[in-house]
Amino acid sequence: MIRRGTTIVVDRGFTNVVVSSSMKHPPEISDAEWQVMEVLWGKRAVTANEVIEALGEETKWKPNTVRTLLARLVKKGALTYSESGKRYIYAPRFPREQHVSRASDSFLGRIFGGAAQNLLVHFVRSGKLTEKDIKELKRLLERKKE
């Protein structure tokens, strides 16, 4: 079923389906979906079997689990796919950096009330910052003042 607002492009034997073509920001994705996306960000365009193979030993997921996750990511608008004969070729719709930004904002909002200061205070107090981390934070804060 093709929903309203879906763009279909046929080019050189491939049918490219882009769901929610008006989407400007990446959707929220689960931890399992994030693992699938990591494969795609590393390779740019892959078949379901390539994703299954890449995740095989690491996750022990069955092929149908990976296919379900790919279908969810397409439905959410995180992936596009092209049909080539009987194969689907999946590609990320947004770069990894946009998903990282989305996840960071969501985490900051849920856990620290949207205040970056609270997050930084937590890490400083927890003692999880190395000397290198502290130097980098100082450098970034100095640049931010300029």
C-alpha cells in the first residue's frame, strides 16, 4: 500500500520509494533500529541480506527480525528503499549526525530537563571525565564565549 505524500521514482529499472517525503528531521528510533542504521550508515546502500549478515554474529537476530526492523525504519521515514528485481536495496534517509543530534536532544530533554549545564555537571561530578576530556571542554567553552 502506498500512502498519500509518498514519492515514487522509477529510474533504470529501480523503483525508489520515499515515505513521508516532507519529513525534515529524522524520526526517533529504538536501540535495535539504531544497530541496523549503523550498518547502513557504514555502507550507504545495502540489501536486507547484507544487513542480516553484518548483524548476524553480533546480535544473534533471526533474518525475519532484521527484515521487520528494516520495514519499521522505512515506515518511520528513516530509510528509503529501491526495488531491483526481487531485492530491496535500503539506504539511510538522514546522515548519522542528524540522528545523533535528534537522540541527544531527546536524551537531554528527558533526563536533564533540556539543560546542557545539568548534563555537564553530572559528568564532572561523576568523575567520568579524563584529563583530555576536561581540556577539550575548556577549549570548546572558550570558543563558545567568542
